[in-house]
Amino acid sequence: MDFSLGDRCEELRTEVREFLAEHLPQETIDRVHETGTAHDWTFYRALGARGWIGAAWPKEFGGQDRDPFEMTALRDELRLAGAPTDGLGQSLIVARTIRHVGTEDQKQEFLPPALAGEIIFALGYSEPDSGSDVAAAKTRATRDGDDWVINGQKMFTTLAHEAAFVFLLARTNPEVAKHKGLTMFLVPLDSPGVEMHPVHTMGGERTNATFYNDVRVPDRYRVGSVDGGWDVMTVALTFERGGFGLSDADRVWQQAVAWAKTTLGDDGTPIIDDPLVRERLASMRINNEVAKLLAYRTSFVAARGGLPTVEGSMHKLWYSESMTADAGELLDMLGAKGVLRRGDGDAPADGWIEHLYRHAAVTTIYGGTSEVQRGIIAERGLGLPRPGR
Amino acid sequence: MDLDLNPQQQDLVAAFRAFFLKESPPSVVRSAEPHGFDPSLWSRVAQLGGPAIGVPEGSGGGGAGLVDLVLITEQLGASLAPIPLLEGMIAARVLARVGDSGREALERLTSSAPAVATVALTPVRDGQARMVPAGGIAELVVGLDGSDLVLASGEPPVGRRNLGDSPVADRSFGADRTVLASGSAALELHATALNEWRTLTAGAQAGLGATALGLGVEYAKQRKQFGVPIGSFQSIARDLADVATAVDGATMLAREAAWAADVCQTDAPALAGMAFLFAGRTAQKASGVALHVHGGYGFTLEYDVQLYYRRAKAWSLALGDPRRGLQALADVLFGPGART
């Protein structure tokens, strides 16, 4: 038994820290925070030039063949530094799906620029009327010669305003059961007929609603077989839940501890000496350690060639739910001043706890809600009967 | 990273699991109540490795590391076996560490008919150690008195009726006690023993939680209401899924704490505290949910889930209020606080 990531990971951590010191200036973090767009092209291209977007990929794709533990170490460092990683995360989900089910032409066309950091992908699953019930998508794709014509609307198309393509789930056969009439497409976001409206969130993030009005997509941009979109989605959703290590909860915990150690309370004594502060920080540290272990296990199963479905769901459920609860606990311990936002000189821990409180809620929703994760754990992990729907 | 058990560890787990399943089913746990000790089971477990299993081979023990021991206490907790194996493991490791002064006592633990030994968790005050785990059955008790690590032996007092039906009792450290170590060495030895106790108890609580979860899941699959198994109700599945996640987390955290101690990681003491607190909370949640899933039957003595529910709480209290445990963890993480 060995819970350490290993020497190679420690070496990589050092390299990543040096990289971040050079390529992630405070201005970038501030800009990401202000715009709500968790992607920065200058940073992303530098990451690509370093070979780290495709760090886990085989050398034949220009990757570095790094194992899931090295990827965990790499992502840990990016998260602890507060680097913008939404574009990275989304694009890797799509790129890995293309690698698994795409055509040779698709691999040639999409993978090199994706791994180089020249393009990113957006995810087009959710719709105004379908979130967790993602297979109920209504967006239609109808065949017209060598093209498909797409009509419909997608919700929460995060980074659509920066992405080259949206990985879109569309209904190609409305006559069959909902899971059996779906097909996946890569839709160029500069196509005529694509419109987008920004949607701003409580956490300060910007996402989008995207609209598709007679958008023509060549058949070569179809991913997987016609009406085989659900199988493609299943692969992609598994990628969405794996590959985590530390989270924003770890970053904010470190920021909160550093703040509490260096700041005096109203009574003139160090904040870190307050038993109520100590209790909250100690308690959150436990939850974060559990999240880390559940994440490591997911990587461990993946490294052994397994598909960590239940393990991934457990990690996703735990980290998001405990982070949300702990953000509230940390805010409680700050009292009235806790409400101050970043930019206010009196904001405790530079306002990052207040920000986490607003941000954390979405983590229990995106990538499969907590309810969906519990369903997976209950049915596939514990063998409980499916609920009557 | 390697989260798998090695072949020896797999054998170890299989042996203890099989032993407890056969020799310590709930009927044995029940018949040992309220005293919480089955001497016959104690004499038989020694064949698998008694309390000295975690003592170096050079000192007559089994040479097992803390990870191996935590794998054993997972099985111990899973079965609620009424034997002081965990306490004995801790005591044996302390006695092995003190060297010559502990040799005679250690020999009584490495024998094929091992004595019952324990460590008092809270310091001795006015010659008394309070609420000593296994204090009601132990012939040998290690305690910390001021800056002396001391050993008392003799007839245990009568145990006290308690929530977990455990053989807990106060113990006297009279004039005939032996000093095992003094000064900072004594304090360090006791602190190490407490962290090992936290870690092994975390393993036991994780095992308890896993069994309680299993009881709840099985019942939810079989029990029908409104014409369907109650496990198909999302409100029930939800709680069980939360518990499954926490139990897996608690199990890994206990193992990580043991591993960190085995390889002398600097964060080992913090991990021991985290593992103990989290596993205690998780065992209570697991047994609480499992009991609730059983409905009214879960509240009856006839059903086994109450055995787990009571012990999960009782075991988590042995070091005092768990919220003070969080304060102690904070002391490890941030250094001692000026205010209390």
C-alpha cells in the first residue's frame, strides 16, 4: 500500500510550480475572476506548448504518456494556483471521446490543434427542458444530402464564446425510445445560424445559451454512429467525472489558514487562536482529505485499466457536497465581515471564502447532479433496485 | 501509488474475516453482553496472531506494520468481536518500544495464551486512570502518570454498564507499578500509542460502518412497502449512497493514516486524528441510517443493527468530546492555540 503519488509526480509538481510562476500572473487570475470566463488563451497556449494539455496522451498523438497520478499532480498544482482550467477540462473530455470513437479523419483534424491549445471545445448536452434527463434532448438534426441540419437550443454551453466547436447532442430519430434516437456532432460555432447569449451565474461565471437555426454540419463532423449518440455520451460522461485530485476547497482552505494565521481579530489576538475558527478549519481539512482519497482511488482504478464509474460518482458527490457545506461553515466563522467581496480591502482571505460560497453550489449540479451520482452509487454500487419513475 | 493490498495482506484479511464470521457472529456478540468479553474467543484468536502481531519479530512478535493492523481492526469492527485485540496490539507495541523495562510484560503478550493488556488513554490522576478501554478485563495496563510511562498489573475491577457493552473500567496505579520510561521519551511513547489507537479505532469504526451499511442495504432490498422494495425509494437510496461514500472514505483515511505512520510521514499524527474523527462520525451515520431503514424493527433488541448503533457512538467517545478532538487536531495542524 502506498498513498504517495511518487517521485516522478513530485518532480512534475516542481516543474508545474515553476511554469505557473512564469505563465500565470496575478492579472490573469484577476481577469478570469472579473470576466467569469475560466479560460485564458495566452496561458492555455503556453500549457499546450509545454505538452501538458495532452500530458496523459500516448506519444503517437504528441502526448507525454504520463500516468493518471502524474495527471493528478499536474491538475492539483493548477487548482491550488487558481489557474483557469474550464477550457482544458471540457476540451479533454471531447478530445478523449474523439480518440475513442472518432474517425481517422476526425482524429487528424481535431486532436493536434486541441492538444496544442489552439482550439477548445464546448459541451452541448443540456437544454432548457432537459438537464439530468439528458437523453430527452429535443434539438433536432435531420439529414440533407451530405449534411445535417440542426435546429434547437442548448443551455449552459460554457465557453461557447471562446470555443471553435460545440460537442452537440441531437435527436436524429424521434420515432424510437429516447436513448436510441440520439447522435453526437461537432458543430463549428462560427456556422451561420448559430447564436449565443451570455448567461451570468451567482458564482460570477459566464456561461451561455446557444441557439441553432438551420445550422448545416457536414456528415464528417458526426461523432459515432447515427442514433448511437447515447453510447458516445456514456463514454464522455465517464471522462467528465474522472481525473480529479484537489479542488477549489483545498485552495480556499490554504488561503483561509494563511489569512487566519496572519490576521488579528477585533480583540487583537490572532484569528487562528479562535477555537471556533480552528474547529471549522480542522473539520474542512478532514473533508478535503477524504475528497482527495476518493479522487486518488478514481485515478487508481483508471490507471489499472478499469472504468471507475461508482468511484468517480462517489468522489464527485463527496467533494462537491462537502465543499458547499464547508464554504458555509467558513463563512459563518467570519461573521458580518464575511460578506465582503474580493476587492474590498477588509474582505477576509481576499474574499475567496465569500466567492467559494457562491461558486460551490454549481459543483453539486454540473457534470451530473448529486442526485444523479447517488442514483449511480445506489444502483451500480449497492445493487439497489431502480426507482419507479 | 498503490491502494491494493499485497498478497500477504489479502491472506491476512481473508483469515481474520473467515475467523470472525465463523467464531464471532452476532449471537456471540450478544452472549458476551453486557461485559463485552468472550475469553474463549480470545484464546482462539491467538492462533491467528494475538496482541503481539504488531511487535517486531526480534521481540517475539509477528512483525506486522500498522497498515496490517488496521486491516485486522477493520474486520474486528465489522464483526464487533468481543475481544480486546485492538487494545492489546497498542499495549504490545508500547511495551516493545520501551525495551528492557517492558520485556517481562511483553513476554506475557507474545505467549500462546496471551494476557489481556491495554493502554489508558487519558493520563493517570491521583493514582487513577478513568474509563480505560478493556480496563474491566486487562491484567496489564500502561498509563501516563505525570512524565512517567507506568505499568500496573493485577486483578481488574468489575466493569461498568455502558452504552457499548464494552469492558471499560477505572484502573488504579498503586505503589507496585513499574516505571517503563520517563521524561520526554515517556510523553512521546504515550502520544504515539494514542495516535496508533486513533488509527486502529478508525479502522474498526470503518469496518463497523461497512457492516451496518450492508445490513441496511440488504434490508432495503428485501423489505417491501407499497408493493415494492423500499430500496427503490429515492429517499432511502440517497441516504445509503451517502453512507457508502463516507464508509469508503473512512476506510481509505484509516489506511492512509496507518501507512503514513509506517513510513514515518510528518503528517502522520494529523492523519491519525482525522481518521479517528471521520470514522467515528461515519460509523454513527452508517448505523443510524441502517437502523432507520429497518423502521420499527431496527429499534428492537431482536435485530442486530442496534448492536452497531450503540458501539459506533460509544467507541467515538473514548477520547472525549469529538469536538474537542477537532481542537486537538487543530493543535496538530496549526500549532497550539492561545485561547481555549
